[in-house]
Amino acid sequence: MAHSEATLVASNSNLRHHFDDTAQQFESSTLGMWVFLVTEIMFFGGMFGAYTVYRQLYPDAFASTSRFMNVTIGAINTAVLICSSFTMVLAVRSAQLGKKKALILFLVATLILGCVFLGVKYTEYHEKWIDHHIPGPYFQYADSRYFHQAQILFFLYFAMTGMHAIHMIVGAGLLTTLIVMAARDRFSSAWYTPVEMIGLYWHFVDIVWIFLFPLLYLIGHTK
Amino acid sequence: MNHHVVSTRLYTAVFIALLALTVTTVAVSKVELGELNLVVAMTIAVVKAMLVVMFFMDVRRASSLTKLFVIAGLFWMAIMLVFLVSDYVSRGWLPGPRWF
């Protein structure tokens, strides 16, 4: 028993001494990552709560500001994010199989799709900048009845999509780290925990957008 | 790690389902359904999120402890949203649903 444990530790330098085996270590990492994601659920949940209250409080202003959300661009960005989640699971799968080339390829694809999403988001923000739809001293709104209410709703739009975009930027940084680590042969089919954990994070950010898209872009139109 | 590797076919099927649901939710949003628009859009969003959580994040094969943490997180968010809205509605600060 002692002998087999010693060989196990010697054969896998990634196993920390306080874990019995790699399976237990992996299980702990997954649980820890999910605890972090639960705090993220609560964080975004607060903003979804504020959104729910103000949408009900100012239904007319909400219908008015909804006209400035471009459904086509929102739908394209949703598809881009779903594609990036797909390439991410394929990256994790490649890591499980120990395929280094495929792993790097899928990670790069995920990173590119993430950057495409942020680029499209930039054009949307730029459009709102041009239209003076950024809440603050230079805010302008065509319908003067909704001047104050529209500012609150645009603020919520920027807070929610902005926090989501910051998570995407962090995710892009994490993906870059993974690509460098993969290129340096840090992962094997025996140890690829960071790929799996950052995969969980990336999918979570995708899920946030899955809820933001219908709430911000779709439901206001038919009101 | 002796993880069972999932086939590419299953991932592709989930991916296509997610894209199909995105097209569906956009198409339904063009139809005037009144209050049902919100219900349909949110139902589709929940189904999409479930697909991502179960298959891409692999919660269906995760340990019971991890599943418990995921469910607890969602339950606590439900407490936050339900109590927040019920507080506003019961004070008459928000228009409640018609049956209220």
C-alpha cells in the first residue's frame, strides 16, 4: 500500500500531498469552482432583480428604450457565444484524450469567438455613445417624458451587459493562459484540471448571456 | 483521471439544439402573445441553460455534493428574486399579475 502510494505521488507531480488521489483532488477543484460560480449567480441575480423591478415600474419607458436594442445583432452574438461554448467542450474533450494540437486549436477558436463577441458588443456600445444614450450629463432622449426613466433602464443595460463583458475579458485572459500552458506541455490526459475549471467559468458566462438576450433584446418589442 | 469521455456526437447534438432554440426564441418574439411572450422567452432560456449546465458543464455526471451546491445556489437566487418581487407587489409599488 505504502509502496503503491509512493509510486503514485512520484508519477504525478500535480497531486498535492493533502489529497488521497487525483480523483479526489479533481472532485475538490470542481466543488470549489462551483462554490465560486454560485457567488457569481448571486452577483448577477441582484442585477436581474433590479431589472425585474424597474421593468415593472416603468413599462412604458421600457417599451420605448427596447426599440434601441438591435435583435439581429443580439441574436448573432448569442450564436457566437454558443459556438464558443461548443469549442470549449471540444477543448476539454481533447485535453481528456491528451490531444495537444486539438486542445490548442479549440482553445484558440474559443478565444477568437470570445473576441468576436466583444467586438460586436463594442459596435453596439459605440452606437449608443453616438446617440447620447449613455446615462450621465450628456444623456439625451428623443421622448422627453421618459428622460429620467430611460436613463435608469439604459444604466441597467450597461451594468448588466458591461459586467458580462468584463467577465468575457477575464475569460479571454484565462484562455490565453491555458493556450500558453498547453503549448508548454503542462497538460496531459492525467491532469488537465485548469482546462476543465476555466471551461466551467466560460459556460457560466454563456448562461448569463442566455438570460440577458431575451430579457434585454426580445421581450420589449411586442409590448 | 478515469473520466468517461463524452462522444462528439452528443456535444454536437446539444450545440445544434442550443442554436435551434435561439432561432425559436427570436421567431416567437416577433409574434404578439401579450404576457405569454415573457413566459415563452424565459422557458426557452431556462431549457438552454439546463442543456449547458447538464451536458457542457457535465453536472449530470458530477458528484452528489456538487449537485447539491448547484441546486442550493439556484434556490437561494430564487429566494432573493421571489421575496424581492413579492415585497414590491404586496406593498402596491408594482402592478401585480391580474389574478393578484
